[in-house]
Amino acid sequence: MTIRKYAVAAMLALAAQGVAHAHDFKAGAIEVDDLWMRATAPGQSVGGGYMEIENKGKEADRLMSVKSLVADSVEVHETRTENGVSSMRPTGPVAVGPGAEVKFAPGGYHLMFLKLKQPLKQDEEVPATLVFEHAGAVDVKFKVKPIGYKPGGTMSHDMSGMSGMDHSQMKH
């Protein structure tokens, strides 16, 4: 096998591994996936949670509340930028229209896990319960990513599965 074929095979294996770890949680017409958090530093008392919520039904629904045993409370927040100044504030329930998807991501909607009971450690899973107005309660798990994780970035932050390769011989 040439080094190029080996590199392609390794990249496909890493991509498949990422898909295999993806969680998909459902309740009624609501589907929740791509749940993640960043690891926290010792003594850090808050953590952010991110996810995608899709409403596959024909009626609107709303995320009413979130609960987790790892924090005293969990609030839905939104980051807004007005006149060049960003601010973060709690929101009320978040509507998810019929056939719509709402993304919780850095710089927009996100969950704030307040008064963490212990640091969030990379590769752990954090259980939580999302409560929807119509779909009801959905038990989910957030995957804890590295402390400096950036979604949608390159794979350069996690090449651990390819550490045995000699990258100097790869042809581009």
C-alpha cells in the first residue's frame, strides 16, 4: 500500500470513528445531535453546552428547560452583538419551528452549566435532560472536547490516531 493510500485509509478511519461516536437523541418529533462541551480548568465554575435541535414534526415546539446533575443549574443563553459590543444573556424558552433546526453554537444560543460540581474532563460524557413543551423530556449526553476545541475546524488538533505515521513522506 502506498503512503498516499495509507493516509487516505487513516483519514477515512478517523472520520468513521467520529461518526460512530455521534449521538442522536429523540423524543416525539424532536431530534437532538452533535452535543458537546469544552473541558474546563480546575476551579472553573461554569461550562458551555452546544448542540443541534431539529423538529421533524408539523407543529412548533419549545425547549423549556435543561437539568444536569453536574451543575447546580443550567440556563439557556444567547450571545448578541449590537453596535460592536457582544453580550451574553439568559433567554426564555427557545422555539423550534416545524421542519426547522436550531443550532446552539459559540456566538449564538448555548447552554450555561452554572456552579459545576467538578471540572469537565476531556472524553467524558455529561448527562443532561432537555425538557420540551410538547415532546417532553429527552435524556442526552454531551461529549467533552479538549479545552481549546473549535467546531468545524481542521483535524490538526486531534491527529492522535495518526501518530505512528511518518508525515514527512506524505505526498501532497
